[in-house]
Amino acid sequence: MSESALKPAGIFAVASLKSMLRTDVLFAVGIIAILALLILPTPRWLLDILLAGSITFSVTILMTALFTRRALDFSTFPAILLIATMLRLGLNIASTRLILSKGHEGPDAAGRVIEAFGGFVMQGNYVIGMIVFAILVIVNFVVITRGSGRIAEVAARFSLDAMPGKQMAIDADLSAGVITETDARDRRKTLEAESNFFGAMDGASKFVRGDAIAGLLITLINIIGGIVIGVAQMEMSLSAAGASYTLLTIGDGLVSQIPALIVSIAAGLLVSKAGVDGAADEALAAQFGEHPKALGLVAGVLLIMALLPGLPFIPFMALGLAVGGGAIFIQKKKTALAAADELKPAAPTRPDDDPQVMLAIDDLRIELGYGLLPLINPEKGPRLTDQVKAVRRAIAQELGFVTPKVRILDNMQLPANAYVIRLKEQEVAKGDLRPGQFLVMDGSGAQIGLAGEPTLEPAFGLDAMWIDDSLREEASLKGLTVVDAATVLTTHLTEIIKSEAPELLSYAETKKLIDALPEKHRQLVSDLVPSVATITSIQRVLQALLNEKISIRDLPTILEAIAEAAPTSQGTAQLVEHVRARLARQICGALKGADGAAPIVTLSPAWEEAFTGALTGEGEIKQLAMTPSALQDFVAAALSKLESAAQDGHRAAIVTSASVRPFVRSVIERVRPQTLVLSQNEIHPHTRLKTLGSI
């Protein structure tokens, strides 16, 4: 065969070998090999290798647990514990097969490892061996395994009980901006991993207990069965059979119990490290060395004991001097560190005393009664914090600026199911929710024919009813609007943010919006600010737009309009009117109905003249001085026309001249704030209008 033909075959063979050496394949093969020990006979040389490997594996687990800084850093320990237990049991069964079948051949019938352990520990006396083996089993089963299992059980229980509070603390820090979403996600993963780890350790500790019991039973079975086989089948004397099989069985028990004891110690160290950061040696050294006076007292006690008659002088004196020397060394080191700290420059003001921290005000805050805490960590459905983030994203898309972070806190002074929304620490809205229930509403205003608790929808004041989950599907089939408790709260929050958007748009937020503009608009900003307009004047214009529910998302166009009008305008009002004219396409686009036409109601010439004649003053100090009776007549006429249009399914806007538009808006917003008031300059030429009448 040619070299060119052999080359692909060689490449294929190497690739196959690499695939066979994959860790997952090797791991699966190892598990199958452990199971094979339960069934297939094992030669002595292979048993010696496997027993040595079991001891090595156990010591490796112990050393890893010792140097692990946190319990979660060894999160695979429960699975490793199961594998180690199965390996020891498999070796027990394999050695049992050799002991019972070849125990009459001599002390090396089950391999050199078992022979060495049996001979070294028993020293030719199998009674001593049995006692030592029993003590090892008692220490492992009664002391270490039971203690570590109890620690894991309590840790798992407390971890599960504390999870809602820890989750809420993470969500509160995220809402307050203390941590990022990535940090919150990492903390939640750590919290979940911690709970899963201690839960798994609680169950895994049962492996060790079962292993100890199985080792004890296997030992008894081997001794009894070996004596029976030796006497009945191999024609050995009772004493010879007892000595031979007991030596082998005790050696086998020691070989299995010593690794089990090592793994049990590792498990105890790992679960007892809960709440301690750092390797075991670092934690112990730091905490024992924290109080050198205590070590000094220990040294004094040891020295006194060394001088007592009857007690050995050298051991106690040596230990006393060693502990005393250590205490003196630690005290000198602490004194040197304290002197070095005094030489350091004074630290800045503590965060707790910082006015920036003590006087900080939350722009937006939601306070929940204790009965609403399940909204933070519901068993199913989205969490309140996720819905609040979705609200902020939706507001950013609709209004054009990112609202401040919303902090969510519990308030034990509130009624259980009550909530309060605060704006800059002041209450602006409140309501009551029913966790686990659903709020149903009928858009037509008809009666809701379902069993439930009547109430008012907090955001719009509509008649509504709280119903149980069992009636949810029936309410949906009737065409009713059905929302959960968290959605009721976030809807209320959305309306509050929209109504209070001008106040939320602070100077800092305005500066942030301008700084976030793409690079292509940098020249516009540098030409405008501060030579033509200040950040404050831009803020006032944006607040005026938000006050009339006009999005400021197209900030470059707004800045261009300000740059055009600022040199000749006499104040903010004129700037706003010019900006609104530049946003005509956006304003008319938001007004269009399903048919693509913008429904409007015009202001009659009589009312135009009445408003124009009622204006007094000049420029920014211009005011409306219309008589109360005339205002009442105008409001009545406007409401009549607008309600008539609403009944026909139209959300009409009022169109006036540019000079009186701000004053007509100031009158209408008091009785119907959702109504848009446009000037004729804000009607885009390509907008199709639907005139519904005149006021």
C-alpha cells in the first residue's frame, strides 16, 4: 500500500485515539469499571493497585478540602463522595471474593496491601485488630459522619429559609444601582449554588453513614463465612481458620475504613467552612492568632503543669515555651502593625458620615408591605424587579429619556398588601394588591359577573375586581381585561413616571442625554452649548415637551431647533413653540388613528379672538386674564365636543393659532390632561386630517 494511502488512515487512527481519550469517555469508563468490581473476579495484583488508588484518591480529596477557600469552590464534592463510596464498596466485594475463595492459602490470599494492613495493626493478635477496627468504625460513623451530616442538614435548611431575603437584598441593590445586572446575576447564581450544594451535602452524608454500616456488616460476614468455609470445606481447624480469615478480614476492613475516615474528615471540613473565606490553615491561623493574650495564658498553664510532681517535665515545658514564644511573636507583630497604621495619613471621611450618602434621596422608590414580598421572588411568572426594568425600557422608547433607577424596599409600617410609590421621598401614589389573585376590568364599564372582591384600579380609577386564579380563564373568555398583581403595580408606576417625567428630567439627566449623543452630533452640541443655549435652558424646553407627553427621543432635531430659535427668542415659551413646529411629523404621527388620519377639533374664530383679547403683558410675562364665566363656558364647550368625538372612537386634538396655544393648553390640561392641543404650525403638510367639528 502506498504512503499516500496510509497517511489518511494514520490521521484517522490518531483522531480516533484522541476521541477515546476524552475526559467524559474516560470518566464513563471508570464508572463502568467500578461497577465491574461488583461482578467480575479481580486478581490480587490488580486489587493491590486499586486499593492503593483508593487511598490516594481519599488523601487527594482531603488535601483539596483543606486548601479550598470556600465550600462552593469544591461544589463537586457530593458527586465525588458518591464515586469514592462506590469504589470502596466495589473493592470490599472484590476483596471479599478473594478472602472467601483463597483465604486458606495464607495471609497474602487477598493481596499484599491487605496482608500488610492486617499484620501491622494486629501484630499477630486478631483481637487487637478487631478492637482497632471497631474503634475506627465508631469514630467514623458516630462522631465525624453524624456531625458533618448535621451541619450540612442545618446549613441546607437555613440556606433555603434565607434565600427569599437574600434575593430581595440583591434585587434592592440592583434597583438602587449599587450593583450591575451582571453582578446581580452572579450573586443569584452563587446563592442558588450555595443552596444546591448544602442540600446535596445533606444527602451525600448518608453515603458515608451507609458505607460505615456496610463495612461493619461485610467484616462480620467475612469472619463468619470464612470460618465456616475454612472448617467445613477446607478442613482447617477452628483456630487456624479463625486466625487466617480474621487476619484477612480485619486487614480488608482497615484498608476500606481508613480511606472512608479520611473522606469523612474532608466532608466535615468542607461543610464546617460555611461562612469562612480562605483556606483552612489561613482561617485557623488568623483566628487563633487574633488574641495573643489567650495564648500567653495557655503557655502559663502548661508551665505550671510541667512543675507539678508526677507529670512529665519535658513535654509540658517544651509546649509551654513554644506557645509562649508564639504569643510574644504575635503580640510584637500586632504592635508593629498598629504603629505602622498610626504613621499612615488619616483616612478620608467614613462613608457613613459622608453627606453624599447620608443625604441621598431616591428619585423613585416603591415601598411594599410584608404581604407583597412574594412579588419579588414569585414561584412562577416574572419578578417585580424584571417588570420594573421592562417599564424603564418602555418609557425610554416612548418618552426618549432613561428614568432614574427604581428602588424597591419593604416597609413593615404599611398594611400587609399595601404599596406606596414615592418621588424624591414624597408619596405620590399608593394602592392595595392581592398576591396570587388577578384584577379584572371591563373596558365598557359594565358589571363584572364574577365572584370576587370589588375595588378600583389604582392607575386610572376604573371599577375592577380581584378574582382567584380558578376564575382567570372564565374572565378571559368573557372578554374582560385580566392582569396579575405585579402588572397592576407596574402599570401604576408607568402612569406616575409619565405624569412626573418633567420633574424626573433633572439637570444631570439632561447632561447625560446630551453626552450620550452619537459622534456625528458632537459638532452640533459644541456649537450650541454653552455659547447659544445653556444646559438649563435645554432642560426647560425638554421638560415643557414632556409635560405635554411629547417624546424627546429625537434630541438632535430638538437641539437643531433650539439652535435656530435661541438667538432671536425672548424666552423658553417661544423656544418650545419653535421646537414643536420642527417636531410636527412626530406629533401628528402620534395622533393618527387606525385609518391613518389625525382627528382634530378646531377652535372657532370667536374663541380665538376671546383668548387673544384676554392676553395681558409681553413676552415671558404674558398671562391669560379671561373671566371665570367665560372659562367655564369654554371648558364646557370643549368637553362636550371632545367627549362626543371619544364616543365615536376618536382621540381628537384641539387645533389653535400659535399665539394662544399655550394658554388653551393650560386651561384644558386641568380638566382633560390627555388631550393634545396643537398649533396650526404643528400640522405637518403630509398629514391627512379628519375635522370632527369646532369649539
